[in-house]
Amino acid sequence: MALHGEANEGRMQEGFIPALRMAVEAGAFLCELAMLAVLAIGGWGLGSGGLMSIALAIFYPALAILIWSLWMAPSSARRLPDPWRLIVQVALFAATGVVAGLGGHPALGSAFAVVAIVVFAATRRSGGPTCSGHQAGSSSS
């Protein structure tokens, strides 16, 4: 009887781990999208109104897209290997939090930075593919 229960538990874990990895990956993708929105909100708040607010609300997300596409995108020729990619991601999320805070939204900035850093660290801990589609810890470029 005990063996039958252990087999069922093993099957449950086999289904749970891929589902957990998929949830973490979905969370990471949502963090990437949220980063752009939080940067736009923070940039708008940093502007003195009018064109300056519009310019900063466009500039900060555009800068993040540039950095992400150069060093984090799976198709980038200059893609950083882990742990460097994670370090740059954490720096981007922390900078996003700072921009939001300085733009008048400190709670949003702090919450975003903490959640995004934890989610992206979890992508490495899950042992599954990171948002890039490569195995965690791989050093492919």
C-alpha cells in the first residue's frame, strides 16, 4: 500500500514542478511588461509637466528596451551569460524602483523592485528554462 501512495505522490510532483516553472516564467514575463509601465509612470512624474513629462515617460522605457534587447534577449548576439544577466536584470529592476520613487510613487517603485527581483531569482532556482528558453545556469550566448 505504501508503495502505491508513493507512486501517486511522485506523479503529483511530476505535474506540479512543470506547472510551477510555467507560473514563474509567466510571472517573469509580466514583470518585464510591468517594468515598462512603471518606468513610464516614474518618468512622467519626474518631468516638470507637458513635453518633459511625455519625453521622460517615453525615454525610460525605451532605454530599458534597448538594454534588454542588447544583453538579455535570447536572440541577442551579445546576450550575457548567468550570473551577469541576472545582475543586470536586478540592476534594471532596482533602477525602475528608484525612477518610480523619485517620480512620486515610492510604494509602487519599492513593491515592483522587490517582486521583480524575487521572481527573476526564482527563475534561476526553478531549474527550468528562464524567459530566454535556455536552461537556467547555461552560459550559451
